[in-house]
Amino acid sequence: MTTTTTTTPGPAPTGPAPDPDRVADFAGEMLETLARGATALMVSIGHRTGLFDTIAGMAPASSHEIAAAAGLHERYVREWLGAMTVSHVVVHDRAADTYRLPVEHAALLTRAAGPDNLASQLQFIPMLAQVEEGIVRCFAEGGGLGYDAFARFDRLMAEQSAQTNDAALLDRIVPLVDGLDDRLRTGIRVADIGCGQGHALNLLAHAYPESDFHGYDFLPDAVAAARGEADAFGLGNVHVEVRDVADLSGTGTFGLITAFDAVHDQAYPARVLAQVAEHLDADGTFLMVDMDASSTVDDNIDVPWAPFLYTVSTMHCLTVSLAQGGEGLGTVWGRQTAQRMLADAGFSDVSVASVPDDFVNAYYVARH
């Protein structure tokens, strides 16, 4: 039996007739968006299958040679190469029927690129698309989707943060806080709130064995992964536990508290910031890493990645907060709101910096 859904047309538009040239221009923009969205999916597949890493190390090669080198099925590889050719990502030699990845493209698409690996970033597109049906329901019914709707998100965020932190945490991020390197070497208590899989925490603990590191996250799988990495590193100065960071009671105080892209998707971010201020030593520092944007939408129009920020907010950060009955702060809370909320929490000294290895985040250094 076939079920047909009928949609009642809305009222006819009123007002002046549209300019046909502007209609044509906008149609071109939307078709380009369609093509780029499809390219994003294929680039994500290229990253996950290792195809970019494989091609980057090869001379121009046929689809059969590339598939064999990658250990993949040739027919899929050939179609993927077609998508990459028409997207101008790889170059096809018609006469030889071979493909190559320009070195300039490899610099942004392979694992060797580290934090510059944009192919890794594009994994967010198919992951977010998986929850579209649920998000559409939320538009009509309210509420949100919980973390259990996002099977890959924790792993993907861990991959993204590891790329940046491996490249910059010790050499460029720690020096943002005056005197922090010396204090960590001498030994202080450190907490990472919303620590996820704990890679940043473990990197710091390995570099500063005299300090004591505590990680808090309310996702048990993430905490288990953090503990596993700490054990693999042989770290005795790392302690990770399942905890809602809106309540840090009983944890003591810390000389440093960090939050790596963890505040904006909290259910109650103002409460979290107040807890951070309460559990920070008098001379301690809160290092908050979060999305770099304006709190005013018009100021973000010319930011190239702003459409992604509002999309990931709608389809993840906003909805996981609302799913907990939270405030739904959203990814694009922006510098102005962040600075106001830090002040409201009790931080009177706040500076904002940036790190070349991390184009999307602002680095807030906050003290009492």
C-alpha cells in the first residue's frame, strides 16, 4: 500500500515581482551550495578511508593502483576519484587515465597536515546530517536531542582537539598565561572541565609530572577513553571522573582550570562558570577555549566559517543543552556574551588571545 502526503500550498506571495537577474544569481549560489555539500561528503570519505594519505605519497596513478595501495574496492575508489576530479580536488590526466593530488591540496587534506587538515573538519557534515530528522522534530515540538543521538561526535571532537593540542598546547597555548609554565613545573592542581577523552589533560600531565591533574566529564565513554590513554602513557598524576561540571562541590580548589570548547554546550553555562570561579585559587587562572565569533549575527556575515558555526549549533550544541532542560546558549554565543558571563561569574581580569594553529577559537585568560 502506498501512502501519499499532500502539502497544502501557502498563500501566493505579495509585493513587487522578483528581479529575474537576482533570482538567477541566487539559483546559481544554491546550486553551488549543493555541489559543495556533496564535495564535503566525499572529502570526509577520503579522510576516513585514508585515500588522501594514500594518494599524497604516490606518483600519478590509476584508480586500480590507488585502490590497491589503499586496500579498498576499486569501483568505489574510481567513483570517488570522479567526484574529486570534478570538484578540482584531484587532477586527472585524460590521456594516461591517472590521478594525482597536488601538494598544495595535500597540505590541507592529509593527516600529516595536523591542525591544518580540513578533510578532518569536513567529517562534521555527514555526522550532523544523521540527526536531521530529530532536529526537524525539535523545531516543531521543542526540546532537544541528547548526546546519545551523536554516536561519533565525541570521537570526532577528540580527533579535532588532538590535532590542535598536539601542535600547539605546550608551545603556544600554555605561554598565553604568564608564569603558567613555571607554576606547572613546580606543581599545582589542575582541572579540565568537560574534558572529553582527556587528550589535552594527558598531554599536560605528561609534560608536568609535578602537577596533579583532574578531568571531569559526564559522558562515561569519554571518561573511560581518557583513563585508558592516561594508563597507556603511564601517568600517575591524572584522575578522571564522571561528573556534571555544574557542580564541583568536594573537588577542592585549583591553580588552573581549563575548558576546551566545553562551555557553550553546557546545560547551565552560567552555573558552570560560577563553579569555576568558586573553585579557583585566589591566584589561579581559568583558561577557556571557545568559538571565536561575535554575539551579533550581522558581525558574522563575512566570517567564512560562520555558516558552519550556526549549523553545528543548531544540530548539536544548542540541542544537547535543550535536551537537558538547559539554557541553549549555542555555539555562537560570541566574545561579548562570553566576556559578560565571565564578569558575572566573578572574573574581573579577562584577556582574549588567539593561536595561529586554531583559526576557529578564541582563548580567554580569566582571573579573579
